[in-house]
Amino acid sequence: VMNSLEEAEKTIEGLKEKVSTSEEKLAEQIGMLNEEQEDTQASLSEIAEAVSELKKKAANLTSDVDNLDNKVENSATDTWPQGSYCILANGGCPIGFTRFDGYIRAVQTYAA
């Protein structure tokens, strides 16, 4: 009976050592996982900031495109202001106008 009791105590001591070793390994792995989680969290924060900046830039670009679209639409419907214009001048232009020379390759007219 004494032998059995001693063997059982040795087995228990062996198991305690294995449990202790396993606990140390688990603690080490948990520490590594916690570090990786912190690194991942920091990376996610950086990515979230970058995405936020990109969204702001996209909104600004959308606004700029809308403004340009409005300018194009408005300029297409604008009429010339009241005044005198020197178009296809034959001779000098009135004071305040600048003459630019050029040529027309062809003029085609259609009967109505």
C-alpha cells in the first residue's frame, strides 16, 4: 500500500510540474497575443485615420466637381453683356479693342 501511495504522490508531483510548465507557456503565449492585439489595434487606428482623410478628400473633390459642373452649365447659358463687339473686322477695331488676325478655311451656308 505504501508503494502505491508513493507512486501516486510521484505521479501527482509530475502532473503538477506539467501543469506549471503548461501555465508558463500559456502565460507567454497570452503575452505575445496581447502584444499582437495592441499592434493590430494601432494599425487599425492608423487605417481608420487614413480612411477618414480619404473620405474628406473625396467629399472635397466631389464638391469641386459639382462647382465646376455648375460653372460650365452657367457659362453655357450666359449671354454676352451689353456692348459693342468687333467681330470679323475689316479695318481697325474701335478704341479699347485688340485686333487678332486669323483666317477661315471655309464658310458654308445653307438655304432655309
